[in-house]
Amino acid sequence: MNRQPIGIFDSGVGGTSIWQEIHKLLPNENTIYLADSANAPYGPKGKDAIIQLSIKNTELLLKNGCKLIVVACNTATTNAIKELRATYKVPFIGIEPAIKPAALQTKTNAIGILATKGTLSSELFYKTSELFTSNIKVVERVGEGLVELVEKGALHSNEMRLLLNIYLQPMIEANIDHLVLGCTHYPYIIPILKEMLPKHVKIIDSGKAVARQTKAVLEQNNLLNTEINLSENLFYTNGDPAIISSLLSTTYSAEYLNF
């Protein structure tokens, strides 16, 4: 059981930012990553469709023997993880925007949240936000079009900068000092965000926290792979494999899979 892989899925290539943190912390764990790029982005699809897509991805990972599943997608976590945990016996790790640390650390009493529509409109996001941000100003923006640009590999395009300028300007005007990234695709645009935001703004994503939680749950369930071997890391996409390969080091490449 311990040598079985960790399963990770996302609505596309963005969750590879989560995979990288998990692999860094747990280098001898085998992993299988699913990029459901044919259906990206999940955000506009509605709760029922997101649940069905999450079930499809989960069942494919379970069919391949995964011992734990990381839902490396904010929208899928906030809309579907409750149903997944009620349906399947394996442990699930979810991801949601890191509102709490931003709210606790802000000095200007203003934070920005850049996320997908599916995340910002979800019940889980609303409850978390209500719990921690009652006394601070929160500037929320739907990052419409950003996922699609990352999926196309257009990270440094003019269109990316134009969209980010539109989304970031109200945050800058509100004097935010923390920007919370509410989509696993967005860590890939951090270098551009740093160029466009004032120097004092801290950018927060959930990757390291998810990796730590993955390790903790593996330990709690006696599922850690204690063998010191070279790990096997498989990447499957129903989109363009070259996009994933470009985001990972040259050691890894993705395969096309029709799912």
C-alpha cells in the first residue's frame, strides 16, 4: 500500500504547481497527475458539472491504485470535495485560497483575492472569508481568461499583462499588502505579478501548505513510502502534453490520455 502513488488532479496544468511542492517535500513518493485540460476552466460550469468531472478524475486515479488524492484545484475543492469524501474511502486533500494568513498578517487592513468565478461563488469560500475578513477590506477579482492563457502556454503574452493590469489596479488603489492566489494556475504568473505590484505586497499561494497537509495525512494513515527509491511520476493530460512539459523540468514529460 505504501508504495502506491499519490493521485493529483486539476482542471488543467495549474495543479502541477501543487505537484512540485509535494514532490519537493516527499521526493520518494510515486505520483500520478491528471490534467483535465479539455474541460478547463471548471469555474463557469456550475456545481453539478464540477462534481461529475471530479468523480471522473477520482475514479481514474483510483483505478490506477492511488492511496490518497489531492484535489489540486480550488474550484473542484470548494464545490466537490464534500461529495468525494462521502463517496470514496481514500483520504482527500483539498485546496482553498489562503485567506486566513493574509487576513491575520495584513498591516494596511486590505487584501486582494484573485480567483476563478467557481471559487469565489462557492459556499466554502464564503464561509472562510466571512470567518476571517469581517474587519478588513477585501478586493475580490475573478481572473477571467487567465487559466486559458496558462493552458495555452501564453504566460508572457501582452494579453496576460493587459488582463492582469485590469484585475490588479483596483487592488493597488485599495492599498492591499497581501494578494491571495485562489487558483493553482496562478503561481505560474507570480514573476509577472511581482513586476506589476508594489514591492511591499506579499503574494500568497497554498502550495506549501497543501504539501505539508499531504505529508501529515500520509503519516496519520501509515501510508508514507518509507523505501528510498527513485520515485515514478506520471503526468497525463487530455490537452496538449507540451504545455505541461514546458512547466516542469526537462526530467518529466506528459502523455496524452483521452479521459
